[in-house]
Amino acid sequence: MSARRIAASVLLLAALTACSEAARTPSAEAPRAVAGAASIGDPVVPGGGNGGYDVQHYDLDLHVTPRAKPSLAATATITAVATQALSRFGLDLTGLDVAKVTVDGAPAASRRVPGKLVITPARPIAQGRFTVAVTYSGTPVEVNDRLLGRYGWIRTGDGTFVGAEPDGAHTWFPSNDHPQDKATFGFRVTVPKGLTAVANGRLTGTTAAGNTVTYTWRERDPMATYLAMVDVGRFRVRSGRTPGGVPVYVAADPSVDAKGLDSFYDQTVKVTDAWASLFGPYPFDSTGGVIDDAPVQFALETQTRPEYVPSMAAIPTVVAHELSHQWFGDSVSVKRWNDIWLNEGFATYAEWLWDEREGSGETVQRAFDDRYAQRRSADLWNVPPAKPGRSALFGRSVYERGAMTLQALRKKVGDQRFFTILRTWTAEHRNGNATTPEFIALAQRVSGMDLRHLFQVWLYDRGRPVNW
């Protein structure tokens, strides 16, 4: 062997040895699989959400028989991306009986802890995409919370009403139940003949078989879990398009007569196009609403299809409020519940704008002045809108002082800059999540002004602002 060949052989042997040693070093090993975090860590919903993965899509195959037990038999197929190597992970789920769990088609072990389904796959999940399927059944139990009231899966006279804000989604499907983890949704809802199933997005198919009918819905834009809905009942339905071209689907309980349904349809069309001209293009591929006979005292901005009880659907400003949420809350969602003023303060401001627009005699400034005159109102002045906590999550400060903050901002920067701020906000964070500091930074960037003091006294300080 020549000296050149000997030298080459030595170099090759050294390279192979180095590769072998590198393969044995920790840096070359696959990431060690660990359990995903047991919650997202939001103090407003303690224990809610899970870590270690990001849901991309929920496919919900639901058989709903409102008067039977169990009233729900379902399979949830969840496509997610593991953000770390996972030895196990959790899904939020309350009640309901789990019959089967698979991960990437292979049977997986599972156990229940309060509010959770903890899943251990047959093999650890590597970083990247995976699919988990959960087959379950039972009768979902509504939430009755001392602070937040009644919500979740609620029985009606002829079916079901689902209003899940803030954390009631896991009462009817396994999920990462926090708005920080948004995903697209598919619904396949089978109900007894004579009933209609309404969900989010677009109706893509209806199939009858025997004594049942299956409705297929698809929401192709990311959605927070609390905004998912499946309402079942003997609905009257009307569909069409707004003059601006947005598909419309509305449904109403039989207690709402044809004139009431037409009026609700017309108001939904009118508001949708009006807000599109003011806040930016409508963010989803359908609009509409459901009027149901649910035993609740709220309306809810469920994505593309807000829900109302009959008394609220008849109030134009309520429709204006819920449809404005399609931009503020649904398309642009909070990362943490303490930022809920970004949803409700904006929607309350939209109510004031609608009153002014329709010439009711009420103006935005008068709405501001009326509340500002309430010097002794503890629920307005003692709760900072940007940190209400669970006890004041749906309180006056979040809604009304939040809206007053926007009017204070408008007076400070002027109309042109103010509405540019709103349109920029909806455009830059479309289909995403955002925070109060991000809104403040955007307002300063667009206006070119230092607004820190204004936002400090209106959003974070206790007490009635006197100088901003």
C-alpha cells in the first residue's frame, strides 16, 4: 500500500470513528419524549388547555338523539402537530364515557383525571403531525358556575343549544379547550328525521337514511373551541347572500314566525355588510345566526353563526354586537382570557356605533358621557378592563369601560387614525390571536403618538380616569 493510500485509509478510519462517536453523543439522539403540560396556564380558567401540541383540525362525527340516553354518541378525530416529543398528552373532557382511543391508528391507553382525558400512545409521538381518535358517548352536562352562570350543552324544548364560552367545549367533545389553540372544524351531525342540525361554517351536504338525517358542515377558518356550536331543533331556515356577496344561513325556532325570521335575516345581512365596510372584509366564508328557545339569558358570537334567544334576536344592537365579534373575538382571538375586553369592549363599541348609525338619537359620545357621569359605579371603576379575573370576566368594566377606552382613543387620535387602527388590527391578526400590549403597540404605531398613559388609566388602573 502506498503512503498516499495509507494516509487516505487513516483519514477514512478517523472519519468513521468520529461519526460513530457522534451517533452516541446526546446531541445526535432523538429528543426525549416527555408528557405534555397539564394546562395552558391561564389563571381565569385554571387547569384549562394542554401543552405539547397544536391542534390543526377537529373532525366531529356526532349522533345526537335529544330525548334519549345517551343523547350523544360520537367520534372526534383530531389532527395535531406535536411541538415536542410526547410520551403522553391530555385532552380536556368532562363526563361522557370513552370507549376507544387510537393514536395514528394504533390503540392507545387512556385514563381520566378531573376535566381531562390523559392519553399514552403505544409509542412516543415524535415532533410533527399526528392524529388521535376518541370514540365516546353519554349525555353532556351543562355547566352551572357560581361566577359565570349557565353554559355549555343545554337542552331545549325540541333539541340542543351549545353556548360554550369560556370553557364549555370539553363538555361535548375532547379538545384543547382554550382560545389560544385555534383549529379548523368539520361536523357530521346525524339527528332524527324532522330535526335540523346547524353548526359553524358552510353546509356542505344533507343525507337521509332510514329515520335519520345527517348534516355536514365545514368551518375552514381557524376557530377557538368555545365558538364551536351544534344546535339541533325543528328550525325554520332561510339562506341567501348579502349584497356584498357573503353567503347567509339563518335558522329559527318555530316560536319565531315567518315575519320574525325575515326581519332577523334582513338585519343580519345589513349588519354584516355594514361592518365589512367599516372594519375590513368579512373574515369568514359565511354569516348568519340561530334563534333558539334555550333557557339562557345570553346571545353568543359562535363563529359565522351567532346564537340568540328570541327576545335578544329582535334587538338590532344585539345583532350588531354579536356580528362585530366575527372580527373582534372570532377572527382576532385572545391569547389569555384577561384580555377579553378586546372582544367585548369592541363589540359594545359596535353597539354604540350602530345606534348612532341608525339615527336612534343615541350617539357614541353620549353613551360615553352617560357612563362617565356614574362616579360611584364600583363595577365600572374598581375593575380594570384588562385584568378582570374570573369573577368579573363578563362584568360591566370589560364591556362598557372597554368601549369607553376606545372612545377615549378615538377622541385622542381622531377618526381617520382611529378607524385605520381598527382595520389594521383585524387585517394583521386575522385568523390569529393577539394581546392588549399588541393592540397598544399598534395604536401607537398607526397614530404616531405616545398613548401609554391613556391605556394605563383606562385599562389597568383602578378608579375613574380624570386625565388622559
